[in-house]
Amino acid sequence: MNQRIAVRGACLTVLIANAAAIPFAFAQDAAADKTPPEALEELVISGSRIERSGFTAPTPVTVLGVDDIQKRGAGNIADVMNEVPSFRPTETTTTNTFTAGGAGRSSADLRGLGSVRTLTLVNGRRFVPSAVTGQVDLNLIPAVLVQRVEVVTGGASAAWGSDAVAGVVNLILDNKLDGLRSELQYGQSTHDDNKETKAAVAAGVPFADARGHIVVGAEYDDNKGIGDPYSRDWGRLEWGAATNGTPGVNGQPATILGTQFHFATQSPGGLITSGPLRGTTFRPGGVPAQFAYGGAVYGDNMFGGEGERANLVDGQALKNPVKRYNALSHIEYRITDSINSFGELAYARSEATSVNGNAVRDPGSGNRALVIRRENPFLPASIRAQMVALNLQTITMGRTNREFGPSHADSSTDMKRVLAGLEGEVGGGWRWDGYYQYGTSGYQNDQINFRLASNWLLAVDAIADPVTGAPICRTVATNPTCRPFNPFGQGSASPESIAYVMGNGWYDLKTVQQVAAANIKGEPFSTWAGPVSLATGVEYRKERADADSDSISQADGFNVGNLKPIHGQYDVKEGYVETLLPLIVDKPWARSLEFNAAARYTDYSTSGNVITWKAGISYSPTDELRIRATRSRDIRAPNLNELFSSQQQTRVNVRNPFLAVPASLITSVYTGGNTHLVPEVADSWTAGIVYQPAWLPRLRTSVDFFDIDLADQIGTLTAQNIVDFCFNGSTQFCSSIQRDAANVISRIDVTTLNLTGFKTRGVDLEASYNLPVSAGSLSMRLLGTYVANYIGIVLNSAGAPVATDRVGQLGTGGGGGNAAGGVPRWLLNASLTYATGPLSLNAQLRFISSGIYNVTWIGPDDANYSPALSNSINDNTVPSMTYLNLSAQYDFASKGNDQWQLFCVVNNVMDKDPLPVATGFAMTNTTYYDVVGRSYRAGVRFTF
């Protein structure tokens, strides 16, 4: 509580200081108002290998500068990037709460195509991946050293290589920093959680008479995370989506959204779920009682009834706790007047905890129901008597097993990177560079308190000792360490039995990346329209992954998890060329016309060679207007996990249509990687206009259309998909099934495959304007993305491709690597900054357009609605959402250029609750909606 008051007090102090400064700003010499406005600074950015401004490059580029980063006061650079509408924050600390492998990781995901299809660079070079799937964790890069972030929102594989299907994120570091800057901040929510402490420092100094320069930056950040949804008022409403097996009956549709969503087939002390004793639950001490069902029961779930917290979100964190440390140093030394050497060292560590509150539940239905025999000595006498009278040999039960406590995965990532290179100039303005990079990422995952599947089945199958009458395991003769588990009543089980059925696992992964590259660029000759620019280079890259896990996991001994070893590597040789050819300059009908083209030849040791290319044109009929368009062929090569993941055996329920009487049977399914995969291929278009009117010189606007068509998308099918496809005539899938003469399936191989594809198209908007006023200046910026189509292509039961456009879908469903299944039609980010002297105030609006729960479902607002339809839902509408964020900064100058700054940030000022669109293990769409609530950050920055 004291910390929350202190943070609010700090914010208030900054605001009062700002208010005091305003009259002074208005009293400044009016002559300053007559000073001609300075021209907007022209940033030279690397949207391609040939450096151009973001507004003049043929491929659209969005730039986030250090001011944009500081205004938000974010804990890491990913939080700022994810507010750009073209990004989809599908991999953050609030969306990865359930996955052990990605807990705490924040990766860039452009266009909602999945983070594996966005290439992340640092200073134009690849960075060490933090996952076997190839993504870079942005948490491991010191934001205090980031000078700007360049986002190439278009296909860029020809310029930068594989993975740039959706675009490129290039973090440019401040390698010329001279002096010291530091930052200390603290933040938390109004709910007294999401507590975060951050400290950062960066320093740069020249040496050897300015022939050399060294820069060092480091950060420490500790976020304590947030508990489960019951820590929020909206979470205690217990929103959920129930599946109604009899749509139309009593006017109820196939899917029903509502509050007080509880389990109907499990309880903390056990619930009998079938037969004449159905509805008998067991209170503490094993006392039988009648279970209080809700007014509406749908299969495994119900609305109302007993069981607060009796649903999948119980214990599921809204935000994982993450602690991270990172440091990066850059050193340069000019060997001669024309040759410069450079090197980088980087180390980072990230620690996170992911809690799984559902790993130990027994749902009470299907093959996961507990089967209790009549001779079980723990069975209450009254229940045994009823079973005898009813001639029941067994009962089936469901249980939440809260005695076990939640399963959790404690993970850590250690990243190390070293880079050394040379760069220089040769005659005629040609520039060259070459470097070698070696990096490793060590990932360790300790799986704590996971249930041992075989031990659990042995422990619940108890009998009475024929000599003593004490409860023992039925298999005690062959399993002497087995301890019988009492499932009747919460707290009835002995500590010894709990220890017997629970265990710990581990998983260690090391990935190694080596990169060697050489580049040269210059202007070989000129035409009538100006100099021709040319860039060319070669690159060699080798990536390797080695992982091991505990013997229990390798034998599929836990009921969830069971991470497997992986061993594999590939290398790739590449060569590229890019050119910028001016065609027309200073004509009455054209100020300029330029042609840009690039091509890259790539040879993968696993998937062979491929050629990527792009061609673009930039036409300026006047100084105010620029028209640009680019066509490209881009790829994503299969990553180490897709190629080399170990074969894993699971037992699943598969319906076998080949039998004379089709039936569902438990079948062995083997999953794993596939070394025969080929790269995904995308054909992309971008086309747009840039308008900078002379009558309003401080205004810049751009509108760009994008179209991405992805083919050979890498993914997996389900075992049931493969069986159905084969049965319905798609014979290419039949080789994955092993059947005997009686058509009994003994094995199904489910490997990673090149499947179908994905398409998305839309429009990006950007506008910025700076307005001088008598007391300072107003700066405005608008970023927006409109998505026209977001089409996922899947195979139907006959193996034929079926396209579904999930634009506007904000609830459940498949598609595109986006955790929510779809994307909003509109995303907007508008900011207004007022600056006067040392004062800066900023307001930011983030808008998410309205949509629907699922595009394939029909709600009452649809003309064709009928509750009897299998795709009907009681409410298929999702309203729009707008968030307001405020920030303030005040600079206190001291001697010389030294200064210190107070800053404060208030996020979600109106404390808006997320919208109730239940998505599996969440009550809301955590990709788009804020689950934290109103939160504060306050801190101080020093510059010396």
C-alpha cells in the first residue's frame, strides 16, 4: 500500500512541477515565435541494404525513436513495439502464461502471422535466438541502448534473408553514446500487484585520441507478475463458454456465453459423474452429499451451482513473474583512416515461472475419469452399501485435486554473444564490412509438481490388506513403494500418497548460432537521372540445437508436459544483390522516378536452394507526393524444432471409420519433426502514397496497402484428421497409418508437414504533425492498421482446402499463429504531446474496433439465426475498446549538459475491464485487451 501511495505521489509531483512551468513557458520572449520552424530531421534508416528515409523508401518503414520509448516508460522494448498497430502481441508475459516453453519471452509478431515469420535484427545483423523455434527474446536486449526501432512492414527476405515473410524489426543501438545515462523506475497496478522495479545504465566514452569508442549498457528488471483472474472483479464474474450438445432444445444455442461458469463433472473432494449415484460429491472427511448443479448443465460444464474457482482459470496467472538481467557492450577502433574495427559482447539472463493450475485435474468424463472399484477400502460405507444394492462394481469420478497444489515450470534463459568485424571505405565512396558472430542460448526448464500418470492409476486402485485390513495398492506386490490415495473428500489423502503420485522433471536446451558475412555497397556509375546504388554480399549461417530431458518425460510418464530431447543442425549459404536505379529526375511531370530491386540465392543443407527477390518503384510527380509499390517473393525456412523434434508417443482417442462398425478406440500416436520439409513461400505486394504538403510543411502522411499470400505453411494435423483424410480418399495420408487385416489401427504418425497456406491484406496508415504554439509545441502522431482479410486455409474431412476469413474475430478459433484466432478490423494508436521548455505531457489513445466472437458462428443479430443450428451462439458481438494512457516528463538542468528527469506514466487511466470473450484457458482475449487495469510507473533518468 505504501509503495502504491509513493508511486501516485511521484506522479503528482511531476504534474505539479509541469503546471508550475507552464506560466514561465508562456512568458518567454515572443520573438521566438517568429523563428522559422526547423525542417523535420531526416532519419537515414535501413529499410533495405541501401539506406533511405522511411518516408522515401519503396518499402514502408515505421520508426520508433528514443522519445517514443521514453514516453511510455515501459519495462522492455517489446511493450512499446506491441502498441504499433501492425504488431500482434501474441507472445508476451500476459499471453504466454500457460506455456512452460515461452514463459517470460516477448517476441515480435507482425501481421499476426506468428513470431516465427518476423525477422529480428540488431544493428542490421541477426541476433541469437532464444528458442528452438528461432525467435529472438526482446527482453534480452538493453532498451537503454536502443536509439530507434525500424519496422519494415513488408516482405524483406531478398534483402535480409529467411523469416522476413511479414517484415523485419531492426533495433539500432546508440553506438556513439558519449557520456552516461541511467534510469530507475518503479511501477504497480491499483490492485497492489504487477509490481515492477527497473534499473538501467548506459555509458560511452572515446579513447585513444578519439580513434576508439566504447559503449556499455545494462538493465535489471523484476516484475512480480499478477495472480489468477480472481484477483480482479471481472475475473470473479467467472465468464465462460459452454458447448450445448442439443442446440435448439429449450431455445438454447450450440454455444452459450455466461457468468458463473463452473465444472459439472468434478469437485475438490470428488464427484460421481455417471450411473444411478451421479451427483454424489464428497465433502471434507469423505462425507457424501448431493452436488449442487447449476440451473443449466452442458456436458462437463454448467452455469451457476457450487464451485467458485471450479473452472480452468483457477490458479492460471494473468501475468507471469519475470526477472531479467542484460548487458551489451560495443567497441570500435579506427585502425587506419579508412579501416575501422568493431566488436560486441552481450550477456543476458531471464527467469520466469509459469503456473498450470489444471495439470492435475481429472475431468470426470471420457478416458480421464477416475474409476473406483467397490472393494476400495476408502469408499464411504453408505456409498458401498448403495453400490451393493444397485449391483455396481465401479463408479466414475471427477476431481480437481487441489491437495496437490499447482504444477509450475521454473525456466531460465542464458544468452551469450560475441561479434567481431571490420568495416571501411575504398575509393569512389564504396563502403564494405565483414563480421563473424558466435552466440549461444541456454534454456533450462524445471517442471515442478507434475503428476506421474502410472503412479496415479496405481494409487487410486486401492484394496484392503488381507491380513491387517489397512488400505494398500492392489499392485503392492510388484510395486512396493506404492502408497494408496484416498480420493474421497478434500484433504483426505495422506502426504505419502501425494508424494508418490507427484514428481519433478527437467529439460535443458542449448542453441548455437554462428554467422559470418561480408557486404559492400556504393555507386558504381551514374545515369542521366543520378548515381546508381548497388549493395551486394554473402553470408554463412549455422544453427544447432541440443536438448535433453529427464527419463520420466522421455517415457511420457507425466500426465502433461513430457518435453523430449532434440538434436539437429543446419547450415545455410547465401548471396544477395540489391540496386537502386534512378530513371527520371527534375522533369515537369516527375520530380523523380526510381526503381529498386533485390535478389538472394540461398542454399539450405536441409531443404535445398531457393531464390527470393523483390522489385519496387518510387515515383514523385511533385515534391509533395510520392507513390511507391513493391512486389516480393519471401520465404521462411523450417526451424530446428520443425525439422528435428524427437518422436513422441501419446495415447489418444481416435474414431476408426475403417471398422465394420466404426468405433472410437485408444490409439498410439507418434509426433515429431520432419527433415523433408521445404520452406514456406510468400508472394507479397505493398503499394502506397506518401503526402507531405507544402501548404502544411510539418505534416507527413502515408497510406500503404499490403497483401501477403503464404503457401506451403508448416504445421501439423491431428491424428483424427489423418484417419479421416485417408478414409475419404486422400490416399497420400494413408502411409501414416498402420492397420492390420481387420482394419484395427495400431499406430498413426503425425509429423510436421507443409500443409496449406494463409492470406492477409489491408492498409497501414501513418501521420505526424508538429505545431508550434506560443508556449511550446504540439506533436501529433497517428498509426493505424486496417485488415481487410485474414484468411486461414485448412483441410476439410476429405482433405480439401477450405478458406476461412477471421478478420474481426476476437474470440476462439484457429488461424495465423495468433493466440486469439483472428484479428480486429481496425487498430489505431494516436498520441498527442505538448512540450514547453523542460516540460513534456503526452496522451495516448489505443483503439480496438468491434468484432465478433467467431466468424463461423451465428448470433441472434444475424438474419439466419436459429438456436437449432450447430454453429449458433447466444451473443456473437464484441464491442470496441479504447484505452487512454498518460505520461509526463520534467527535465531539471544542472551543470553543463548534465540533467535529470522525473517521469510518470499512467496506463489504462479509466481502469477499463477486458471484454468477456472466453478463449479456452482465459476469460478474455489477452492478446488485445488489458488484464492489468490501471497502473502507474514513476522514475528518474540521469544524463551526464
